Amino acid sequence: MIRLAAMSSVMPDWTIDETIAGLKKHGFTGYEPRVEWKHKAGIEAELSSAARREARKKFEDAGLSICCVATGQRFAMEDAAERQQNTEALKKYVDLAGDLGAKCVRVFGGKLGKGELAGIVRYVAAAIRPALDLAKARGVTVCIETHDDWCRAAQVRAVAEELDHPAFGILWDIMHTQRFLERPAESFAVLGGRVRHMHVHDGRYSADGLKLDTVALCEGIIDHAEPIKLLKKSGFDGFVSVEVIHKVGEGGAADAVLKNYGEGLKRLVG
């Protein structure tokens, strides 16, 4: 079953109560906190156990789920000490997700270090692996996103194959694979049953084709219909999450974004 969620970057200036009201108003059932960006809802690794329980209860009492903890942790840098530091941070976010009832934690590959991709894949996987048994125990899946230097489906599939762990999956950001000229069917053929979460946002190129700006759903060139059709056909049971980024203090368009994407995605999900 495909359900609709939105990331806190859509509404960075909303409290938890305002977020719940806005999501319910527009038919969303999931919430994805983008940690490390100090959004007003306040869901971060530093939350006390009591605050985590309170946040989870508020969402669940409203019939909503915290579906994914979106981190900015990266693992493709050459510095092994930095990778280790991010591994320890990932463990904290896995625990946060477990306490909140979130099924996924998002990570990035990040900017590629020097050397052949096959070797980089191995050390990215090695840095993520120490968090996966904890993730399995907490009922959480760590998901690498098709993003930054890892936008091509084969790259993130290679990390998944290297890890071969039930608590590791893929977050398919459909804009980024299409930016790299993969058709949705091509991406899905590679990612297949490893997809555990999806990010959506529409975009339109500048006249020279050198810049892609986020726009309202159906005003851009990103194909949303085919990826959602592929997910439905595969029996996907998870969330399609809207990722439209507003900075703190610039989130005044949140309600309009939720309305636009909520109405459009509900038509596609059916």
C-alpha cells in the first residue's frame, strides 16, 4: 500500500501540532523529519526519551506515522576517521527512529573520494555495516538515497549488494535518477524490490538546460506517474514523501505545497 508523507523541509517553521494539522488537512499520513537542520518541530537526536515518546504519541493519536528519519550522514569521503564519526552518528539516528516508530533512516553516499568506484562502494558499505544489526533489532531499515554523486541506480544497488543485509534498502529519489537520464523503468529494473521509501519533487529546466529548479507538481518535467505505477505493481508497502526544501524562516509556502502535491499524488496513487 502506498501512503503519502512530507518531509519537515516543506514546513520548517511549523511546530509538531501545526505539522500534524497541516498533514491531516491535505490527506498525508506520514511525516519525515529532516534532522540536523533545526526545524521548529524539534525532532533531533538530542531529544530525551520522554520527548521522543511524547512526539510519537502525538502523531499516532492523530492517525499519522513518523515514517523516516532523514539524515545528512555521508560515507564516501576518503577520510576513514570521518566515516567512523558518521557511523556513530548513524547508530544514534537508528535509535531515534526506533523510538519514534520510524521504519527508515535516510543516508547519502556523498561526494566520491578518489579511486575506482568498486573500492569506494566497499568502504561505504563497511562504514554503514556496523549500524545494521542495531537497525534490524529496532525494526529500522537504513536506506541510501539516489542523490549527489550516487544518483545512478546501479551505484546504490552495488552498495546494497555489498551489504546484503535485511536492514538495508534504497530510497529512490525519482528526480535525481531522471536528472541523470535514467528512465523510471530503467531505474526500477535495477532497484527493484530494494526500494523502501521514495522522495518526490517536480522540476523544470532553464532554457539552456543547465539548471533544474523545483516547481509545483505537474508544472515540471519529472515523470511521477510511471514510478508510482511501478511501485504499485510491485506491491510496495511504504511511503512516497514530498521533499520540497524551504529554509527556516522561508517556509511560508508550506500549505500551498502540501495542497498541490497532496492533490496530485492522490490522483496518481489512486
